[in-house]
Amino acid sequence: KIMGYKGQSLLGFIYSVALCVQIASADLSYAVPEEMRPGSIVGNIAKDLGLEVGTFLSRKARIDAEDNYQHFCDLDLKTGHFIIRERIDREELCGEVVSCMLKYELVLESPLEVHRVSLLIQDVNDNSPVFPKDSVKLEITESADKGARYRVNEAHDADIGQNTVKQYSLETNEHFTLTVRDDADGSKSIELVLDKELDREKEHEINFALFAVDGGNPQRSGTAIIHVTVLDANDNAPVFDQAIYKASLAENSPLETSVVTVRATDADEGVNGEVTYEFSRISEKAKKVFSLNSKTGEIKVTGTLDFETNSKYEMRVDAKDGYGLSSDSKVVIDITDVNDNAPVIHAKSLINPITENVSPGSEVGIINVQDRDSDINGQVRCSIQQNVP
């Protein structure tokens, strides 16, 4: 009997050769908030499955999972409680993935029995909005017209859903107001609008705060200080030659591999036309594996890539001229799978005694074979050595 199931990048085949085996799909589903204290009770598996908790010891009950999250939860054999063994950080575990699900299997012996247990990790508002920089420096000519707009990078909140950034506001000041526009890709365009013309003779510098607030309860906020220096004219912002840059990269790409080069031009001359590049929004994981040349716009590999951990990276790159006008572009990097994982065999149960007169075709154990690669690289074929019963 062969059964298969596939995770996010996982294709496994269960080869079952067991006496009186009962296998149930998605028997139990639990949901808990992240950051629960170790020892917290998720639920009582014995009660929820209608099993006698007293049989857990005699039937050698255990919880199985993939190695990368086996340590998060455990089973109390005396009470039947499914408990948190180690603090779970949803953002560290799943990043921006909306559904953060851990999958376990409850295995019991004599008779063999397997129940699947899923654990949904819910987001809590444990992260504040963070701007790419604590301070934003703008150099604006005193001849700038009323209504002139100056883009500011949005804040990022590692939380998801209602706990992400929901609102922006500007400290009251004499010269600038704030506009926020929702873009098609889910990001926001934030612009400072010149509401009153500048006068360099009266003010050389203007400072005020920009606030980002999330939708959690209680709310969390982040702040960036806007420093405006009043200068002479800078008429044009840099313009990227593409709105979105896309690249594909094998997960075994060596360090210093060139991924993609972004390019922006500025119609101004001199310092006003000199363009530099920087990441304006990038995840902590992406920072560890990619670098950006501030002068050329070339993005290179600087860390180890792993398709099974992260198959796609998205980031934004800012192009800024010598006096602070800027624009941004999106970069999408797809990581392609290579066959770098060998199949792993998990013997669910091979210790039950077998009578000598057992009939051919009887099932005597469960073997679980998994390969973390995807598509054809993750397909597994199972076979038994010849000349065995």
C-alpha cells in the first residue's frame, strides 16, 4: 500500500506494511498565538481523539515532525496534553506567509495508529513599525512650487494582517502635509506635499516627525525624523528603466554571483544627476544573502541560498540623486531548486511481534520516506530488497 502527501516543498511516500493500521488525515487542528510560554497547553490530544490516556505509555505514543520544528512541541504521556516546549516566533519561522502551520503526527503502537495534528501559529502584535532609516534627509530648493511632492519610504512591520502598518501621520508644521496612496501590489506610496513655499532667508533647515501606526491592540508605532535643508534647484528625480526587475537563481549559486543590476538615470547635471542606490525595503533573511552596490546598482549573492527555506525574495531599491530626490523599483528574485537533498527514511513502527503463521499480504510496519526537494527532485521510489518474506 503506497500513500503520498506533499508539503510546501516536500514530496513524501508512506510505504505501509502494518497489521491493523489506522491512518487518519488531519484528525486534529489547533491554533495558538505565537510567543506562548514553554509548558503552555495547546490541547488534550487523548481527549480530543477519544483515546484512553492510560494507554499512551503502553502503546509508546509519540509525536513526529520535521526536524526543523520537532523541538517546538511535545506530548505529555501521563496527561495526554499537547504542550509548547519552546517559544515560537511566527515572524522568524514563517516570515510574511499568512498561514503559519506546523504539521505533526501522533504515532501509537500495538495496534499501529497514526493521527495527523496541525498547529496554526497566530500572529500577535509583538513588532512595531520600522522605517528604513530613523531620519530622512531632504534638500529642497527655495524655489520649489507649492504642491511639489517628495516621496518617503514606507515603514515595515514584521507582523501580518491587522497588526501591520495601517496609518501614517505627520507632526504639525508650517510647510508640509502628508498624502498616502495604496498601490496595486499592496504597498503604500507616501509623499510629503509642500503646502507653503520655502524661504531660505528665514529658515535654512526644517525638522518634523513622521509617524507610522499599526492596527494592533494596543497599537504600536514607529517614527522617522524628516530633516529638510533649503537649497537651490534640483529639478528631476532619478527614473528607473524598469518598474520591476525579475531574476532567477539556482540555490547552489556561489558567493559573488551577479543576480541583477538595477539602473536609474537623472536628467539633471552635476551633483543633482549623480545617482546612488540602496535597499529601501528588504527582509532580514534577504539582507544575509544579497548585497547592493550603491554606485552600480548590481545585486550579488553574499550568503547561502536554500530553496527549501526561501524560494522567493522581494525587495525594493531606492535611487537617489545628490540632493535627495528619489524613486524606487521592485526586485523579485526566484530561487530554483537543485537536487541537494537525499530522501530520508523514518521508520514509524517496525517492532511489533509477528507470528510465524502470518498470512502473505499482512501489514507489519509503517515506513515514511521524505525528500525536501520539489517537483521531480522530490519524487521518491520505494523498493524492498529481494529474497525477504
